[in-house]
Amino acid sequence: MKKEVRIFLTALMFFTRIPVPAGIDHNTADLNRSSRYFPMVGILVGIIGAACFAVAYSLFKDIFTAVILSLIATLLVTGAFHEDGLADVADGFGGGWTKQRILEIMKDSRTGAFGVIALIVILLLKICLLAKLALLMINTHLLLFCLLYVAAHAFSRTMPVFLLRYMPYAREDDATSKSKPLATKISWPGFSVALITGLIPLLLMIYALHYSYLLLLVIIPCGLLTLYLARFFHKWINGYTGDCLGAVQQLNEITFYMGILAIWNYI
């Protein structure tokens, strides 16, 4: 148990700005195993975002203000880690036409036009979708909206684990990549832990809505999107990078919100 706690704290240190005990470092072995806890980190980030929304809404009674403040909270907690990956992917695949050039652009610390556009679009979509969902839910289901927030962060962080399980790392010759330690293929037990953990908040939503199993349909668009992105990455760079994992998370978070919004009309 102590070993697993250390591995979880390693994942928490790598993907968030949340302080961890001084003894936790970037141990390669622990980083290799930490992918099983991606959804659990998402649960924690989602709880922080949901709590910030609940407090802000109780103070200001304005949905948009609460949504924006909660979004800022999650960005601060994660250091915009996944958003940075999305921007790099947009720049790389938007401006490169060969594997080498795409990887070079993604490694560049500067953000180009494609990356800026991707960030603007993704943030605007998050604000609009969360505000609409909050408007539909909070009058009678504030707790349900908070569960939605947590479920989106947890489930969207489950989808990149599929790439870790079934795809090769595209930068095999690059020992300097910050995500290289995560490139080890996740084991079946670790894969199972990630899947179960990522589904728990969604199942709690279903229970809170008196067993509205239609919510499980949100898995379909997220699964199809992940499959498409995996094929796209394989076609152009023969695998994935850390930036690709971040892009998969961000796009699945948006797809999760859109899926729940569409399903809500039939519950």
C-alpha cells in the first residue's frame, strides 16, 4: 500500500502543481507505473474545480462567473499541462507534413497560430458547455453538476491510457523528452485500475439520477474520438507523444460535456 501511495503521489506531482512530500521525486520506475492513476488525479482536479464552482456560485449567484473561476482553478492546479499538449499538437500537425517536422514543431516551446486558435476554441467550448449544463442542473441538481465536473476530468484522463496500452511511443530516440518515462506500455492490472477508476464518477452520476443508464452512451463518442485520434497519430508519426496524450484528454473532456448535454434531453 505504501508503494502504491508513492506511485500515486508521483503521478500527482507530474500532472499537477499540488505539493507532495519532499521524498517524492521523478523516479523513473514510479513514473512508469503512475499511468494507472491518471483518472484518480483527474478525480482530484475535478473535485477542486467543482468545489470552486459551488463556492463561487453561492457567493455571486452567476453561472458564468462560477464556471470561469472554476476553470481558472483547474488550470492553476494542473499548470495547464494538458492544454499545453493540445496547443503543441495543433501546431505540430497544423504546420508539419513529415514525421520529423511534426515532432520538431511539437518540441518547440513557442506556441504558434494553430496552437493559440486551439486553446481559444477549447476554452470557449468549455465555458459554454459547462455554463449550459450548470443552467440545466443546478436548480435541482447542484451535487449532480459537481459529479459531472469530476466525471469529465476522470473519464477524459482514462482515454489516453488506451494509447499507452496499444500504441508505441513516437520519440524512441529522444531521451530528453519529459514524457519519455511514461512511454512504457501499461500492464493489464494497471490498465484495469485506470478504467475502473475513470468510470466510478460516471457511475455515481447514474446512481444520483436514479439509474439513468442512458448516460453510459457518452462512452461511445469518447471511444470513437480516441480511436480516430490514435489512427491519426499512427498515420503521421507512427505512435504518440506526451503532447498527444494531453490533446486526447482535452478533446475527450469536451466530447464528454457535449455527450452529456445531448443525452440530457432524453433523461
